[in-house]
Amino acid sequence: MAERPCYVVDASVAVRWYLGRAPFVEQAAQVLNDYREHRINLLAPDNLFLEVTVAIHQAVVARRIRASQGQWFVEDLLA
């Protein structure tokens, strides 16, 4: 069986999975879908979860998303 390709993602990609409305949202969503369908492997810097959580928190504070959405996004990211 062929080894799956491996990609490195940073917070700018991961934030698009949840907050959308930015350039390259479709491409970021495809990366996440390919990962969830076991077509690719992902690597991420150690600080990715912190950076994405901060971006989600800022979106909640700015009222771009509801607190319940932010909580779900963080839980999904950590799953």
C-alpha cells in the first residue's frame, strides 16, 4: 500500500477550517477533508492549537461567532 502524502499546516490554514470568509477557504477545507478521509497525513507546529484557540477567542470577543460556536470549534480541533 502506498504511503499517504504528508503536509505541514500552520494556524492560518487551521483557522480557515473554522472561521472561513478568507482567501483559500475552499483549499483549507479540502485539506481537512482529505485528512479526515485518511488520504493525507498532517503535521503541525507545537503552537498551532494555541494560535487557533486565540483566533477563535478573538472571533467570539468581536462577536463574529457565538461563544457556543467557539467552544465547539476548539473541542473539534482538539479531537
